Amino acid sequence: MTEDLNFLMQARRDKLAALDAAGMPPFAYGYDRTHQAARAVSETPQDGTDGAEVRVAGRVVAWRAHGKTTFAHLEDQTGRIQLYFRRDAIGDAAYDKLALIDLGDIIGVEGVLFRTRTGEATVRGTVVTMLAKSLRPLPFGKEEKAEDGAAVRYGGLSDSEQRSRQRYVDLAVHAEVRALFAARSRMVTAVRDVLNRRGYLEVETPVLQPLYGGASARPFETRHNALDMPLFLRIADELYLKRLVVGGFERVYEIGHDFRNEGIDRTHNPEFTMLEFYEAFSDYRVMMDVVEQIITAAAESVRTALGGWESAYPDGAAFSPETIRTPFARVDWVTAMSAKLGASPLAFSDDELRGAAKQHGVHAVETLSRPKLLDELFQALVERHVDAPTFVVDYPVDLSPFAKPKRDGTPGVTERFELFAKGRELANAFSELNDPVDQRRRFENQSRLKEAGDEEAFSVDEDYLRAMEYGMPPMGGVGIGIDRLFMYLAGVGNIRDVILFPTMRPE
């Protein structure tokens, strides 16, 4: 295999030298393109007459030479268009130079639009310009049409790890993967539109932070040489966004990358995209309405962007926009857990929680803190069994260090919700704690957990407490994982298939 690959790569380098010798620069500075492929196709006359003269550019994805004529397909971001060359039309010298073109080369072609006898839009090429010689063969595979007319690909780039590691190759040979990531981009735009229409201000907060907080997670640590101080990559945007609310920005949001030094699996990547937004004078009930607006707008954008491209969950249940119906169902956390355990878990001792967790398949229970035990039990008993979008509301205070206590006085419970669908967490929200005395007490509880060995607990943030002491208005706040939201809406089963460059082990 290695010898074959080396032979193919050497053959392309021989053609590179031949291009130089023929006075055809193999790597251009630019190209004055008049049409992208989709526009050229749409402007090709249907009545059999010739159309306009155009200049198109893109990657060669198919090439079929038949003596004195050659057909090819050129692909750009908008789609494909056929190329047609005739020896007697462009001359022997120019036609012979076509032999120096390989699949994967990026070329520019000038010519007149027309339709072949089969009705395919085509450029009758007269001038070809090499724009970038491909020195490695791309694994295009072979496409054939099935009986139902759908395109079926044989061979090509099928190894999932290689596709994630060499995303540039995956994108180059799979138009549906480009469509998927374009849909993700449009989904993010739709989310922004919802918040912008509600008067939110998009802001940017520090990625490098002297203290990490806003979530329970193990951070990545680095060091600033000039200041001679440790810094952490943020695990959440929350505490800085809430500082801005103290400063007078009443509705703020950020879409940015967070980093958590944790394991990698089908739903976790150490670097991920998070949306967080905060609204002063609001609470978690208002936030449910905003989240429903965001999810429905995101679903519609993905449905529109992907069009007829079929995507399915690993279990084969294709995403359908009919599954996104508002209002979403609401389930009480304590009630749902009590139904599974036979009693409220809030009344369990730590040892009783460990026994229940072990019984339900939670690993290494002896090393887990009480909050972690509650969270693992919830995941095992409730979270993974939620299918349609559902708000789980009113969490224990042990799991919610930034949420206000339940306003009806229910002991040990806070005003928090999480949105789940297909067994995945999509959103997390609070009636945000704005009492600095209570917040200090909760920080100190977290600090004790950290000292006891909980690597996901965090320290007391004195600057954040100082900000609160100046007066923090009541507010609702939400975090939505963009990657997981898109996984759900596009029907993708692995997070690294929706991240352009996921974190992976070195080759």
C-alpha cells in the first residue's frame, strides 16, 4: 500500500515538473471567477442554445477522457458543474496539456454554457488554468445511482477516525459533510437572531482566567510567564457575564469555547462551544420560554439547511421537526427521582446514596462526593430515558451552587431546570443567586469539597463576591451546549462528527 501511494504521489510530482516546463504555473495567485457552480447551472439555457461565457473555478472531482473529447466535473462550495473539452476546439497543444490534470486539482475554466443531449448543464471549456496542483490523491471513491435514484458511494474515506483527524480531506470528498457543517453555522446564526431580537447584547469574556468557576469541572491549567502567575482555561462563561449584568448590561450573551479537562466520549470533547445568556429582572420561568424559542428556531434552520439530506440517529430514528413541539413537557427532579428510588434522595444519607448508586451501575462510588452521587444517579435513572424535549425542574441545592432557593420555601431545592432530549442534556438554567451572603456560603462549601479531593469543585471567587455586593439584580441565566444541540437536531450520534477539528490522540 505504501509503495503504491508513493508511486501515485511521485507521478503527481512528475506532472508538477511538467507543468513548470510547459509554462503553466502550478500554484496561482488568484483567479477572476465570474460564476460559482450553482449559479452557472441555473443560468444555463434550457432550450438548447448556448448561454453566456463564464469563468468557473473549483476542484476536479471526476475526469473521463475519450480520445478527442474529455468530460469532467468541477466542484465548488455551491455544487458541481460538468466540463467538456474537444481537441479540435482548443487545439492539440492545449488538449495534450489536459493530461497533466489529476483528480483533486483545483483549476479555473473559461468557456460557454450549454446543455448536453441528456440535459446536463456544462461549460464548453476553451481555456484551462491550473490554480493548485494536488500532490496527494484524494479518496473520492466511486458513486453509482441506486434503483431509487439516490447516489451510493463505494470506497472513499470511510474510516471515522481518519475523517475526524483529517477533516480537510473529509470535507473535500464528502459534499454531505460540508452541508452538515454549513447547517451548524446557520443554526448558530438562528440562535443569535432570537437573542438579538429580544434585545440581548453579544459580548466577549476572558478565556484565560485567574480562577475558574461557573460549573463543576476539572480545568486546564497554564502559566503566564510575564506575570509569573497560573491561569486556567475557562470552564464556563457565567461569572464574567453576571459581572456585566452588575455593571448595567441587562441582557447579555456569549457564544464561545469552553474547556474542561475530562474524558472524551460520544457526547464529550474537552473543547466545546457554549451559549450562555443572562437577563436581568427575569427568572427561570421566563428562561424556559426563551429556550423554547431558541430550540424551535434552531430546529427550523437545520431542517431548512439540510433539506432532503437524510440523517439518522444510531438507532435509526430520523430527526423530524414534529418532535419539537412547544410547550415542552415539565418534570420535577425530586418527584422523578423519588419514583425511581422509592423515596426522596434528599433524605438519603451519603452511605445510602452510595448503596443506591452502586445498585444502579454507577462506578467508583466510594470516591464520589454527595453532589456527584446525586448527579450520577439522576443520569442513570432519569436523564438517559428522556426522549422528547423535556424540562426537568427544581434541582437539589447540592447540584446548583448558583441557583436561588425555591421561592415556596421547599427545603434543599433550588429554581433550576435542565432541558433533555434523546437522553442528552441540551440546556441548563437558573433563577440566578444574587444574595452575596448565601453565595459566599456556597463557595465555601465548594472549597471544602475541593480540599477533600473533589477535582471538579472550585474555590472562593472574592472578586465575583465583591461584584455581587455592589448589588446584583435578579436574573435568569441559561447555558446551551451548541455541539449537543446540533447533534440532536441533525441526528448525529458522535460529538466529534459535529466539531470540525475535535481533540484526538497524536497519530
